[in-house]
Amino acid sequence: MPAKSARRFWLFKSEPEVFSIDDLARAPQQTTFWDGVRNYQARNTLRDDVQVGDGVLFYHSNAEPLAVVGTARVVRAGYPDHTAWDPKSEHPDPGSTPENPVWYMVDIALETRFESPVERVTLARTKGLEKMVLLQRGSRLSIQPVTPEQWRTVLKLAGVKELR
DNA sequence: GCCAACGTTGGC
DNA sequence: GCCAACGTTGGC
């Protein structure tokens, strides 16, 4: 039996025009499946690394302002993204089937919606966040690892008390 | 297996 | 709207 692994932290990007933190707040049980990831590196993270209980920074990309707008908690670990074999979905992929799923997703539940979003420009000038994947030049990864220190720093910037 | 062309992401 | 960075595709 493997030892219970420590809680990990992630950053999920979403374009608010497509799915915003307000959409998550309005969803049943404030929970959603995180579908539509069509990048292999991000897929591997969702399939292999993201575990129930992990913390998620919810980031608005292609938006004004660019910002971390809240946190969510993983409530279901990686499982096949069934929207891939739905031709009517936003991200169909005929290469993925129920028998041989290619793409994966997780379920997340809203934890905290920041009263004031932590803007990207703030992150960029905050000491200790230099190594954030988000801030690396050319970074396009939509599912990114966040260190415990980075997690704490962002929550502090948001004025949120430490979450368990 | 290489790599040029092309498409997408996403900040600016 | 621009375009740099990156991922994918497909000819060879």
C-alpha cells in the first residue's frame, strides 16, 4: 500500500468567456468537470498527478484583468473526458473512444472566490513567484503545477486565510 | 526521423 | 490586432 501522498497544488487556466469562476459559482454544487484539455502534457497531469483534495488556483486567461480569481478543490481524480467522443461537444476528437480514451478530466468544486482577484501584473512583481510556470516566457500550459510556497503566497496576496 | 509549414495560445 | 512561442502535421 503506497503512503498517502501530500496535497498538491495546481493552476488551471480558463478563458472567462468560455468558463469563468462565476460559472463555477453558479454550477450545481459549485462543481464542474474540467473538460476540453487537448494537450498531452496537461492530459498526463490530469490523468496521473491530480488527486482528490488537491488545491487549484483558478486563473482567467485572455481576459481583463488577467488574474487568479479564486481557488477550487479537486473532488474527483482523472477519468476519461467523454466530451471527446461527443461530436456535438466543443472539443470533439474522433481519435478518442470510450474503449480507448485519449483525453482525461477531473472534477473540481469552488472553494474560495477572491474578493479582489490577484492580477498577473501583481504576481509578476511579487518576490518568490519568479518560478511560477504561469510567468515563464512562452508558457501556454493550461494545467500547471504550483509549489506549496507559491500557493501560500498567492493566497496571502488575495488576503485569504490559509486553507487546510 | 527530420523539419518546414501550419494552427493555436495567449500576453501585450 | 499583432505576433512570439509552442505543438502538431505531413512530405520526404
